[in-house]
Amino acid sequence: MYHNNFDGRPESLRLIDLIPDNNVYASDEEDSFYRHDDDDDYIIHPKWRALAQQTSQKIPRRVQRFSAICLVLLLVAWITWKIHYGPQYAERKQLIMEMDTVPEAAYGTSLRPVFKDMIHMKTLDEKHLPKGDKRLVIVGDVHGCKEELEQLLQEVGFDEKNDHLILTGDIIAKGPDSKGVVSLAEKLGASCVRGNHEDKVLLSLQESSHRHAGLQGPDEDPDRETDFLEEQSFSHGDYKLRKFAKSFSKKQIGWLKECPVILRVGHIPDIGDLVVVHAGLVPDMPLEQQDPFQCMNMRTIDLKTRIPSESRDHTHWEKFWNHQQKKLPKKERLTVAYGHDAKRGLNINKYTFGLDSNCVRGGKLTAMVIDAAGKQKIVQIKCKTNYTEKELPPEDS
């Protein structure tokens, strides 16, 4: 209960007035702890902070959210560029510079050696070019998979009277019926280029003919009179190849010998001049000067020397080919259909058609069907099994 005194105030207020001011200690903190008038205590100056608050209050919240989202997206884009696309762009820029730089001493400046006992180049008969209802059917590496080839031709509706079949080489070896594939190709009047496996078989037979004529190899006894193909003294791989080569009839071997390394198909609307080869071609080099071995085996090109290689250690030849073709006048450009590189699989570019899709290892068998207008259609069928799973390393082609 409050008691009033003479000035009319409560007794509690009167008692507070009796406390002296100089003895009051209200806090053990420094004065600066409560100070807000020193500008140095703020990361953002109060004036700028106030201005920012006033400005943000004038901007609609929808616009603020949109701006925040844009900033986040820009940040994500910048990080993605730095980590992923930036290095890719720099690598591509370097690649283009190397492709455009011609080395002083480059592959192809020397005269190509003469290769005997093989047809370097043929030109397809004009009657086989796609005109009217006629079509070209180009098929990648078959490797002895006769049933799959028959199924693929049925899938494309192959007509022997109107359509012409072109095989990109390596129609034999690895698969179950190499002889059957050769017989089928011969029956259909197909064209085929010489692949590295056809080359091995034919060279094996050529070597055997020399030995049979008395030109023995370093590992063969010159006094032995028995058939060298029956001798088990050779290395297993060599003997196996010779035995495989001998399994073909003379007629089939004759047909394989007629397969050129390079097949000039001719001019096709929307495609231009088309050639077929098993493995690849070296850009900026006439077809007549192409090395047959590289045409049957190459995968990459060393841009510093322009030397082609079977390895995968350099730039893929088709990248370099497409780059160089774009720089040529349109009438000088060449489009190449090829096989051989099963690891890269189906690989369609403007001036290169890679059609080996690894059928013999359980992949697919691929056909490119070209009509009279030059329109291309890819048709594939799934192959039954991996015929080489226990026989060959993954990189062998």
C-alpha cells in the first residue's frame, strides 16, 4: 500500500531520489559494447544500408525472387563452364589449331611403295548407282555372321534386281560361317573392299605359294616335303591362320582377291562423291597415293606428323577428315563409308559413315540404305551372341 507525502508522489519514487548518481555502476561491459554511432562497427555503412532497404521496399517481391534466381543460375553456369565446358572448349580450340597447322615434314611427302598382288582401287559400275527405285545398301563388318547378314537384308527389303550391296571389309574371320558369307556376297553380286582380315588370309596364301615353290621361310625345314599346312611346327596363331585360309575354295579366294582396297562409288545427290574403304583415309592425300596398309588398319592420326596409326593414342582420323573436307570447295569433297572401328560403333558424320557396330561380339549389324535422292536410312539388327568372347582381346578388330 502506497503512502502519500506532502508532494503527492508515492513513497517508492521518493526513495529512488535519495540514491546518489555518482555511485551507480549499471554494467560490467565497456561503453563501446552499446555504441552504435561509430561507423567502423558496421560492415555496411548505415546510410548505404538504409538506402538499400528503401530501394528493396520499392521493388516488388516477385522481381526480387526472379533476380535471386537469375543470380543463382548465373553462378551455376559460371561454375559449370569453369569445370566442364571451359576445358572442353580450350581442348577443341587446340585441336583445330593443330589440324590447321601443316608440319614441315609430314606423312605422305615420300613416294608410296608399290604393293603387288592386290587391287588398290576400283570404280563401281554406274549401273549400280541409286537411280529411280535402285538403292545402295552398305553394310558394316560382318565377320562370318551369315545368318545376321541374311536377316539384315530381309529387314531392309533387299531386292537383288534393283539394290546393290557393298560390304566394308572384314566379312570373314571370328564368326561361325565366313565361307557362307563369301558365297552369299558372290551370289548377290555384291561389292566389297579388302579389310585387314581378308588381307591376312590372302597374304597367308601368297606366302604359302612361295614356300611351296621352294622359297621356305626362316622357320621351315627346307628338306621337308609334306604340306606345310599340315605341319604343327609353326606357332599356334600362324598355323591357325593358314588352316583357316586353306578352308576357302579357289573360287572364293579368287573373289576375295578381286576386292579393292578403295572402292570409288561415284557421285550421289545430297552426299557428293562417295568412296568405301575398310578403316580410313588420310586427309589431303589423293586416293592414288593412299597407303593400302593404313586404309585397312588405321584408327587415328598424329596431327604433329600426320602419320596414321592403328592405335587409339591420337586424333580419330574421321575428325580430321571432316574438318579438312569442310575447307575444300564443294566439288572436291569426298564422303567415306568405312568399318573396322567396332569400339566407336555406329559413327555418322557429314563426310564419314562409320558402320561397324560390333556384330560378332553380340552387338548389332548395321546397314546404311541410300536411295536415288541421296537420303540415308540406318537399319540395324541385334546379333545373336558374342562369338569371340573367349578368343580375342576386346581391342582386336
